[in-house]
Amino acid sequence: MASQTDTRNRPSGTGSGQETAATGDTVPLSTGQTVTLPLETTATVTGLVLSADSDAVAARLPDGLEPVRVTPDRAAVTVMAIEYHRIGDDAMRPYDELAVMLAATPRPSPRPLVPLATGEYGGYVHSLPVTTEPARALGDEVWGLPKTVARISHHDEAGRRTTSVVEDGDHVVTVDIARPRTWPANHETTSYAVRDDRLEQLSVDMDGRFGVRPLSSDFEVMSGYHDRSATLRDLNLGDRAIAQFVFEGAVTYGAGQPMV
């Protein structure tokens, strides 16, 4: 494992046995770009935290994680529409993505019910369509994130953002979210992914302007006909958001760390 000042190149791809990239590493991608960890980006994010069937969430989590439960039979799922304006030192052109993240804690959890307001949880990345092949390679080859290439469009009007995803010619989902007012804030969280059959975690630091609206019904999630649309329906998402939020600013992704 490289030290924090080591900038040796790492081979791209997620083949079995490849060493996880470390802080300070410069990582070449199969698409020709290189990125350095931690990866600093700027982005606009709109999102929802929704309740979901806890059994359905648990069935989609890898070994080592369990759902964050908001009630004994309901877990939490976050849906985020993300527009990246800059990636690293302009390592690749801007791209968009739509993240579906299952709120999770390492197993066994000392607290089966984790108050969402505390931030004492992370998110397992279940689905992550993006708009470019370099963006897909970035997520897959550096962190093992399940990125796929899709067509994603954003439409802003009257304080709302509507994001639609089409993949393989089929409508996956459309998300319409009102944008709350924002204020300066910093938030740190953890994302989980499976890389080379090994559960890893990575730190995510968000520094910019946040807006949050709790317990809102001012949104819409419209699933389509793609295979992943059925997955969203199977989660039985709630019709009232635990929170809806917006963020604008810097998002920094750390190197993946194996779970122990």
C-alpha cells in the first residue's frame, strides 16, 4: 500500500488481486485519463431520503452491512441526481449521474435504529448510471462502483429540478424535486462498494451550500420499464420524504479502504 506522498501509477481495471489505490496515488484509467486521490470535484446535487421496505433493502446489501432502520420494518434509501462541473484538475469532461444508495451500517450494528439526523451511517451504492464512458471507468476501476452509461437529462424550472434517466433505450426513472434554500455547511459521510469481491468504504466530504427540507411530499419518483425500475418498485419507497435536499460546492472522494 502506498504512503500518502506516493504518486506511483496504479494499473487500471478491477481485476482480481489488484491492489486498492491509496491516498496520494495517481490512477490511470482504461479510457486514457488519470486521476489523483483524494479526488476533488465540484457538483450540484438534488436528492431525497425515502423510507423503504427493510427486508427488500437488506436483500440488496452485501455481507458485512445491514440497513439503517427508521422504524422496525422500514429502512432508508437516498436518491441523488448529480451534475459534476469539474472532476479533479479537469481530468475528464463534466458528466451527470443518478445515484441510488441504501443507507447502511457495518454489521453487527450496536444501534439497530440509527437517527438519520446524526449522520451515523453510510450508503451502499446500489445503482449509479452516468453519462460518459470515462465516468463509468472512474467509478468502476478506482472504487468498484456499479456505474453504467445512460442518457441523463436535467430540467430546472420554478425552483425545481427534474432528472430523467434512459438506459438501453428504456426509461429507468424520473425524479422531480423542489430545491430548498441553501446555507454554507460541511458534511462528511461514508460510501460502501464491493471491489474484487471485497467490501470497501470510502470517505466523501461535501463543502459548500446545503439546503434541507424535512418530512416533505413535494417530490415525485416515476419509475419506468428498465430492469432497475422494477428494483425501485420492489423497494416500496415511501410517498413522504424523510428529507429532500440540495447541495452546491466541492465534493471530495477518498481512497477506498477494505472493511475489517
